[in-house]
Amino acid sequence: MNRVGIFCLLFLVSACGLQAHESAHRIPAAAVNADMAAKATAWLETLDDQQREAASFAFDSDERLNWHFIPRERLGLPIKQMSLAQRRAAYALLRSGLSHEGYLKATTIMSLEGILRELEKDRPGNEARRDPEKYCLSVFGTPSAREPWGWRFEGHHLSLNFSSVAGLTVASTPLFLGANPAEVRTGPHAGQRVLAAEEDLARHLMRSLSEAGQQQALLATVAPEEVFTVPDKPIDLGQPAGLSFAEMTPPQQRQLERLIAQVARTLRGELADEALQEIRHAGLDRVFFAWAGSLKRGEGHYYRITGPTFIIEYDNTQNDANHVHVVWHSLASNFGLDALRQHYHDHHPAAAASD
């Protein structure tokens, strides 16, 4: 469907008398999908046949779920192989999913590959492995205001996954952000900390707790070497551990909300607002904060925030605690799988029955 068709459908949806509690959620999600679909279509139209084949996958392809954050070879079309016009269109699509701050985070994470290349210049194969242009864009299905489709932008330390079903942007997780070095300590970018707030807000919260509160929040005195919810591992870690929101003082509660929002607002405003509203609706009193490792900056540490609908993990232990990983999962709708099952049940019952 062309752009005119997409926006006409959006107008019809907004005018069809949806109940107020539904329209508050659906219209922003539809508007986001319409914007993303237009940007994705515009990017695809800049590609030649060979590039479009490399960048395009069926929505039900296993590749859509094949996410990772390590420096590996990926399918999709890498930035390195795009012309200037194609890059402009690719970055426009990237901006359609992220806030201004999120876009700066993503592009700064990409730029760290150049710093790593210099730091690791004596390692064999370093030039090919550390490349700021080795980030791939993929589109799954046909960008649409009706049928399921999605897109992914991914490379080392960055995995952004968006899924739309029935004209609504239903999922923006898993979302992964990483930084190595977490703090650049030499050269013209010395002092740069791309994920500084994700670290500092959590440490401030942990330090603000009473001694009893810290003991309850502490998972272990030694931080794990990695987040637990890596690809191909369960994202449900069982009963929430740590200190609950309900057991915190009002200032501590506000600090925890700021920390959650710091991660969520990597996304564009409408998506972040919807995610935060979902967390509040499920009950802030059912959100838990847990910490492991040292409270001293520069020493290994880890934290986890768990609620009924989401989990956020942060780890900074590698490279002498100068290597950050942050991941956000929806416990129910990573990749929009629940919404997709409901869509097939409602609109394609034969396909749902054979699933």
C-alpha cells in the first residue's frame, strides 16, 4: 500500500467511533505504524533488486527472531553497502522508532566501533570486526497498515526490533544497548559515557536505600559476567527478586520510575508512553529492583528491574567494569508474538489452527 493509502486507513480508524479507552492506545500505535511503514517503504524504494532481496524477509521467517548483540556476520543490508541517499532513508527509518536521545545513543554506540578499532589495532582481523558501518537493516513482510510486518536495525551492541500487527505497532522489544568502552578514557572523546544515566541513576537508587533495604535488594556480592536474558535463553527469570517498589520511600520510588523511563525513552515518545502506561497499569507495587556487585564506580556491578510485564537487565563487569550491556524485554510480547497469534486467530483461523 502506498503512503496515501496508509494515511487514509489511519483516518478511517480514527473516525470509526472506537471507545475512548481503546482510542487512547490504538490511534498513537496506528500513527507510529503509518510513519514507520512510510519510512520503510521509502527506504526499500531506493534499493536495487539485489539489495532489496538482501534486506527483505518474510514476516514469519525465523530470521526475524534471530537477534543478537555480538560482533558477528548478519543478514540484511549493511550501512557499508548503501549509497548516500539510501543511508539518509535508512536513518530516517531509524529515527521513526527512536526518540532524539535514543537516536543519539544508537549512533554513538555505532561510533564506538571506531574507538575499539584503534584500541585493538594489534589484534588480527580487527579492521573487519570493528566497523562503524557494519550495522544491518532488515524489513520483514511488506510495510503495511493492515498486515503484519516489522523491521530490525542491528550490529555490535545494538539490536532494535519493531513489530506491527493489524496496523498497530505492537512491539519494540527485545531492545539491546551496549557500550564498549563504557567510558572513553583516551583520545578526543575522553570522558564520553553513552549509557551514563543507566548506570548513575541505578547506583544513586541503591545508595539511597537503608541498610536493610540494600540487603534486601542485593542479589550477590559479585556481579554476574553477563545479563541472563541473552538470545536463546528464557526471559522469565522466575519469582521477582530484590526490593519492591511498595517497600521504597516516595523519593526512592520516583528514582526507580526515572530509571525505568530512562531505558523506555530510548523509543519515540508514543511507544515509550505506551510501554510506561502498561507498566503502571500492571502495578508499580509489583515492580522489583535488585543489585549485584560493588557500589563503587569502576567496579563490577549488575542490576535488574522486574515487573509483571517487563524485565530490564544491566551488567558492567567485562573489561575491568568498563563494558556495559542493557537489555529490555516484554515478558508477553517480544517480537509481538502474542498480538500476532491473536491476529491469526481472528483473521486467519486456518493458519492459526496449523500453527
